Amino acid sequence: MSSLLTTTALLVPSPSSPFRLQTVTLSPPLADEVLVQIQASGLCHTDLSCASGLLPTGPNAVLGHEGAGVVLSAGAGVTHVAPGDKVLLSFSHCETCAQCRSGHPAYCHDFNARNFGGARPDGTCAIRLDGGGGEACHSSFFGQSSFARHAVAHRSCVVKVPRDTELGLFAPLGCGMQTGAGAVLNTLGVEEGKGTVAVFGVGSCGMAAIMAAALIRRARIVIAVDLDADRLTLARELGATHTVLGGTGDVVAQIKEICGGSEEWRGVDYAVDCTGVPAVVRTMIDALGMRGRAATVGAPGPGREVRVDVMGMLTYGKEYVGCSEGDSNPREFIPYLMRMHAEGKFPLERFVEYFDVEDHEKAIEGAKSGKVIKPVLLWDKI
């Protein structure tokens, strides 16, 4: 397909302005790109953070990085999918740097530029206003910009899935679900049937971490920590053995007591922060036991810092690491999570809710308020 394509996108004219549906024009896919007709797009807090200006973005931004749809055409350099294939879209990576070649594409040397830069790696723009001759849009978000009826996606983003895949349900695997689950399974490496795990913040990413720890790795103790009692109830239903309601007493003391006592060296073996709130990160680190390991997946924006007790880290051998995209290889990890779902070990349908894209304001408000854990936008009517 070599001609320009007019489509509808959910666009943010400028940071902090409301999303709006608008006609845009897509350029043809390059040799390493795929044109996808989007059927569903997961709404992630990273999208909202970019739209608000908390994370960097540009004018006329077409966001969306959990796309799901059907391939319409593929460039000459794309060999793993063909027109008619169902696909899920994930993050972009260069495929050639040392991290990509060693199986860690979430740490691609060009990750920030390719996923947040607002243009293709060669600097060209995939989406424009006004018939293709107008202003360039901030696009190629995570290599896909899937808040649109059609998306031009880099081949590294594209994961082929079976023809019977329910695209709306599995769209969130592209980012949030693989990040939460990957933090437990890949970054922290929670051992099968062993260990104690605490998850701070049980939105969609946190729920994925709970399911990975409780249902996939069968950790001995899984503690969910959140400010919302209803979310904690659902976390228990999804495998958490204990819950702690934030803001009610000393959270660290409660976690230590769950783990067997109040001694200074007690605490959890593993912990995941899904909030990005520096005070919560500090609480998570303090809740670690001897040789405990913690990972952050929440994104607080640039420049935010956490103070740590250096002697406590040293004396007790604690570790605190970052975690991008669950340190996953999407073409392997997304199908794995789909298999776990088929086995009843990753029941994300318990918290996914669907919205027609015309109702995007309801979806966004639900996500912001916390009443909707994982909104998914459906494009079938556009």
C-alpha cells in the first residue's frame, strides 16, 4: 500500500488539553514497518502521563502503545507477519544493539528515542494533520501510536497471535500486563513455590504482578498494598494471601508482622512498586528483609529522587533496581502470558473493561479515579 491513508485518531493537541477525535493522514509503511487496522487499544497510565505533560511529549500527540489489530500491509523488510495476521503491538527497539541482541530489548540503547521521541528513527513523521501536507503530529509513540483506527508500526513492536485471539482482551499485554508480570518473573526472578512478595499499588500493572507471583510462581506469601479497599478485595481473589490498606498504621510494621515478626532483618524477599511515588518506593525498600530485592515499574517523571539508608542497604544486602517493560522480549513473553491465561493463571478478564472510542472521556476518568483498573478502547465503530 503506497498511497497516503486518511484515518481517525484520538489526539492530544497540546499537553494538558483534552483528547479529541480528529482526522489525520498516515504515510505509507517503510520497509521495516507494518500497517495495522486497529481494533482495540489499551489505555495505560503512561498515555495519561504523556497527555498531562508529566512525561515529555509534543503537540498534536497521537499516543497509544497497547494496540491490537489486523495487518493490512507489510514492508519488504518484515518477514514474521503478513496481511491478514492478527497482531498485538508492544514497544519499539532497534534489534541490533548489545541489549537487543542479548535478549533484553526493553533496555535497547535507543529505547527513549524510539518510544518517546515523537518521530520515526530516521526523523520522518508517520502522521500529519490536514491531508498529509499539514503539521506533523507527535507520533510513532512506542513505535505504533495506536490511539487511531490505523497505525504504522515498526516491525519490532509487532507480535503475531493466533487467528482466534480476542484482541480486546489481550491488547493490554503490550505494556502494562507484561511489565507487572515481567517484574516478578524476569527482573526479580521469584522462585517457584518459595519466597514472600509485596506489591505496592494494585492497578492493572500491580494486578499482573499479583497474578504472576501467586498463580504462576505460587509464592508462599503475596501481599497487596493499596489505598483502595475494593482493589485489595480483588487482589485477594486473584491470589494475594494478605492485604495492607495504605494509610492505616505503619505499613512496614504490618508487612514485617505478616512475614513472621518485627525484627529489623525481617521483611519480604521481593517487592514491586507500581506507583512511582517516591514515598512509596522508600516504604517498599524499608519493607525488604535480609537480602531482599525490590523493583520499580511506576514512572514518576524525570528528576524524582528517593533517599535510602545506605547502611541498611549494605548491612542487610538489600537490592533496589529499575524495571523497564518487565525486562521482556514481547515476541516470546506475550505468547507465554497468553498460555498462562489459557491455563487459568493469568485471568486479566477480571479487571479489563471496554469502552467505544467515542466514550474515551469515560474511560480516562475511570482510569484516573481508579474505578476502572484497565480500560480498553474499541475502534470497530470508527
